[in-house]
Amino acid sequence: MSKYLGFTIIEVLVSLAILLSLITIGIPSLDNFIIHMRVDNEISAMHRMLLLARNSAINNELYVTFCPLDNDNKCTTDWGKKLTVFKDINKNRRYEINIGESIIKIKSAINPNDKLQYGKGRNALVYGPTGHLVIWGGNATFKYCPKSHENKSRGLVISTSGRVYETAYNAKRAQDTNRSGKIIVCH
């Protein structure tokens, strides 16, 4: 008597039906999870870069700038592009290798469908040797807003002292808010 090992066609079809049902139920949750992780990863990467910029300024006793650079190596307001931390000897918000400035760290651009804003018209953060921001009015909030998922927006608040604070989830509002209770919204 021969014994066959394997599954019958009925067992395979029932297994596939169960698997498809689970996938159909799980895909919307997976999409939300992916968006949440993307936003968290971007906020964490920016937070680390801001800490690096501040610590570099303090430890090396010089000016360090954090900004998106254009093709002429000048800081621009297009925060969704590649972000750069560099030694800015003359604090002119321009990366100039010929005077001894050097790049400390680069972060790749965000998802092109998302938005990253910093203040209104601000093009850079410049940390001084004390770790404080040296540009008047430099303190503001970075707002990261994923397209079509505004309720998952998060932010980083930068104080005049140069310290960085992440926004926190507010259960009553079901969104992230800053320390004053304001919801993170991109315009």
C-alpha cells in the first residue's frame, strides 16, 4: 500500500481563501503602519541631525548650519529636499569649501508626496559655539505632513536655546500636538 504525502486540492483552496481574507483585512492596517513608520523615521533622522549640528557647534566652538542647499550651495527654503549640516565659519548660510568649511552630515530628501515645513520663509538653522541659535527668530517648528494623512503629522520644536523637542500624541485630539497643545498642520 502506497502512502501519498501532501495536500488535497480542497485543503489548498481553503488555505488560500483564508490567506486572501486575512490579506484583505490587513492591507489597510499595513498602509497606516507604513505611513506611521515613514513619518517616525523622518522625524527621528531630523532630530538626530539637529542634535549633531548643535553638539558639533558646541564641541568645536564654531558655527554650524542645518539647511537644504541649492545648486550654488546656498541655503534655500525647500525643506523637502536633501538636508545638510555643515561648518559655517562666517555664518552666511552658504557652504564654501574654499574657506575651509566642511560637510558634517547629509540626509536624503523626504518622500516627494509629503511636506516638510520650517517656520515661514526660514531657510536655515545656525547654531553658535554656545549651542544657541544665532539667527534672530530661528526658533520654530518643523512640521512633517504625509500626503492624505494629515492626522499622522508630527513635528520638532526648536527653541532659541537650540534644544529640540518632539511633538507628542494627544489622545483627546487623536493627533500630535506641540507643548502648547497646538495640532501639527502644514499649510
